Amino acid sequence: MINKKLEQKRLGIFLSLTFALTWIPWIIFNKAFGYEEWFESGHLSILTALSSYGPALANILTRWITREGWKDSMLHLRLKGNLKYYVIALMMPIMYGLLIGILITCRYGEWDMSKMLMSGSWQSNLAWILNILVIAPLMAFNTFGEEFGWRAYMNQKMEPLLGTVGTCVIGGIIWGVWHAPLTVCGHNYGIDYPGFPYLGILLMSVVCIFDGIILMWLTKKTGSIYPAAIMHAMNNNGGPEIGNLLIMGVPENMEMTIWDQLYMGIPQIILGVIFLILMLHDKNKEKVRKIETEN
Amino acid sequence: MNGLLYKEFKQNRVGLLVTMLVPFLVVLLPIVLTLGDVEESLTAAFVSFENNAAILKLLFILVTYLLVGDMQGKTLLGDDTKKWGIFVASSPSGVQGYLYTKYVFIFGMCGLMCVASTIADFLYSTVGYQVTKQEIGSGSAVFVLLFYAQLLLRALELPFFIRFGIKRGSTIKIIMGLLLVIVFVLLVIVNPFDIITNIVGAIDSLRGGDVSDTVTLLIAIFPFLALGTYYLSYRISCKWYMKGVEQYDQ
């Protein structure tokens, strides 16, 4: 039996620390250097990398403050028997990238191989894909900070309190809102759209809900945080861009509106729903197994 | 398995610390190297270093990778005794479990070096940009290649270390290295089919950014080759371990 009050307290401390440890530096950096300079330009890359470690630091501090210890830290690799999940983590962003490519061509372009946006020979295209596959996992140190906080701590605490669906939805919204200091400066959606910045924050939350589901599934399946960090890194380091290979007949300088971005999120939403069903199915199976062993 | 991993951490804590800290020396490099020549300001030191000593920086990175790489191979030091070998073979995780831990640990050390180098590079470019207001080139791509090169080197040397022990394994490694050097020197002297001329040409075009698609593809395939070799090396080490144990000292 879990102590619900204690878990609520721990979750509260974790969330307060996460927001404090990231929002305060982000707001200061936005004011001091300007968003473009510190986040987008790469001139202050060390700040960008370190500031994303807020959730990880909050995980460590919460465990320390509440004397929780390191049970279920999810820091083990758990490679044995789980290698397929590591491969799925690598392939998932490519998969929805390809689906996005197909959707964009269906909506804005036309199916004509000669009009592929990705020019160049097959060798250079293959080299590009292989490069993404080998570089992204190494960049997982950049996304580890977030995953060690959100998936390895928040989700674990939230699930017994809110259930699986509740954790996916509320956890996703929290994760999306956490990005707000960046979203209000134009992160992902720019600043030139109706409903700025609220619509951007809302859309970010929607994306985070469905991305979060897949990341949560990977974490629960392996009991390790690394597949989620790898998938997140793949997402941030060009994985979905492989789908550009399937974009044909779209003008190169076409500007995407925020509604186009929502439209392009459809594959992620579909995959998110599929993985939510898988997660619920696994949970039910676990329940049945428990009852059977009790009897 | 956890116990074995704990042993590795405990046994190699100095190596891990060095792996984490050495790449950060690169941030200090311009200051140390140019302090004597440029007395006006730190800005001038950075500008001078970036403009004149890029090759020195690359050399420094290569040397740190070689030094740390040597430490990775030496994680076997102390384990190459008959007593330990027999104990491992009779333990529940067995030879495969022990070597699996060893290979994962060394893989992790290589990864740690790459991550530490990338963070050090972030720090270098951030400090450099703040000081000079000039774009500072990123070395991330080099670190990725070096990571896989390290894996390949470890994959080649570890089975020898396991089969013959660290001492004899190192000697075999040196002999193989010397053989490679001899082959290279012979190639330079004889230069059959203009091999050297072609290699120099390829390096020149690489430096100029004019790389053919085939070369790009070959570079992209290299990490997969390194990973495959690393796995193969693990399998070979598993096969050779007990043969090695028979020859180890007490």
C-alpha cells in the first residue's frame, strides 16, 4: 500500500522545485540575453544544456528532502531483454516523421518523386539518416535532465494518485506548461500567430501529452529512463526531419501557420493513443496476473 | 550483475574522474597557451588562439582521447589473475555476465568521454563567444567520430588483453601497431596504384569541405562498423576468456 498523502507531498515538492529551478533561470536569461541569443543561436549552449537539468535536480533534491532514498530511480540500463525498446526509441521519431512527411505532401504538395524537397544522391541521403541515428543517442545527455525528472519521478508518483490516463493528461499538461517561458518567446511556434502566446502553450501541452505517453510507455516497459531519453534526443536532433524525404511538391519557402503545426501533429496523436491503449492493456494484464497469483 | 558493476565503479573511480575532467582543460588551453604572448586581454588571447591554434586544439583533443582510451583498456588490470578468473567462472553471472559488465562499463566510459567533451565544448564556445563576440566552431561532430573510433580500438584490443593478460596483450598491441606503421611506411615508399596520392587528395578535399557522396556514406557507416565490431569483440572475448585464465599468473 502506498501512503497517498506522502506521495502527494513528494509530488508537490518535486513540481515546485522543478518550476523554480528552471523558470527562474529561464526568465533571467530571457531578460539578460534575449531568447534568441541564449536559446536559439547556440552562443550560450552551456546555459541551454544546463538549464534543462531542472527536473533532474528536482528529482534528486526531493528524494533528499523527503528521505526517500533511491528505490525506483530507473537509472539502470536494463539492456537484457529490452534491446528492442531501445530500437523502438530510436525509430519512433523517424516513424512519425515519415507520417508527417506523407501528410504534408497530401495536404500541400503532390506525389511526384522528381519534386522531392530533399535533393542529393541516395548516398548523401542515406549518410544523413545514418548520421542522425548515431549522433542522437549520444545527445541523450541533453534530454536526460528532463526525462529523469518527468518520467522517472513525476509519472511514478502521479500514476498511483491519478491513474494511467490521468497521469498522461495532467503530466503532459504540466510538461507543456513548463515550456511556457520559452513558448512565449517564440519557441517551436514563433510569435506571429493568432492567440499568441496562449494557443502556443496549449498546443505545446497537447504535443507533450501525446509524446509523453510514448515516453512513459518506454519507461514502464524497460524500467529504465534511457530509452525515453534517447527517443527525446532523437526527437530534438533531427529524427522526425527524416520524414522530409517524403515531402514532395511543397514550395521550399512555404510558411507554416500554427494550424499547420497542429495538423502535422496528427501522427503523434494517433501513435500516442495507440500507446495509451497498449499501456492500459498491460496494466489490465498485470491486474489479472496479480489476482490469479493471489488465488 | 549489479555487484560487478559496483566493483567496476569502485575499481575505476579515478579513471572515471579523469574522463570527466580532462576534456574541460580545453577551456583553459587558449588562456594558458597565449598568456605569454598576448598580454593585452583575454579577448586577444581567445582571438589569437582561434585564428592560429585550431590544429593545436584538435591535437590536444586527440591526445586526451588517446590517454583516456588507454585507461579504458586498463580497466582489466588486476582482473587478469587465475584466482579471479576461476571465481568469475564459478559465479552465478558467469564469464558472459562478467564480460558483459566489463564491455558495458567500457562503453559507458567512452560515452562519458564524449559527453564530457561535448559539454566542455559548449563551455568553450560559450566563454569564447562572450569574450570575443566571434562565432566559435563546434567540435561535436569530431567527438562523435572519436567516440566510435574509441569503441573500435577497444573492440580490437580487449580480446587480446583477455586472452593473454594485460602485459602480453599490450605487447601484442604494440607489435600490431608497429606492423601497421611498417605497412604504412612501405606504402609511402612504394606508393602502389598512387594510394598515398589518393589518400592525401581525399584528406585535402575533406578539409576543404568538398567531399564525395561515397566518402560521406563511408564515414556514416563507420559508427555501425565500430558497434558491430564491439559486439563481435565481446563474443570473441567470451570464447577466449577461459583459455586466457589458464595462462594468467596466480
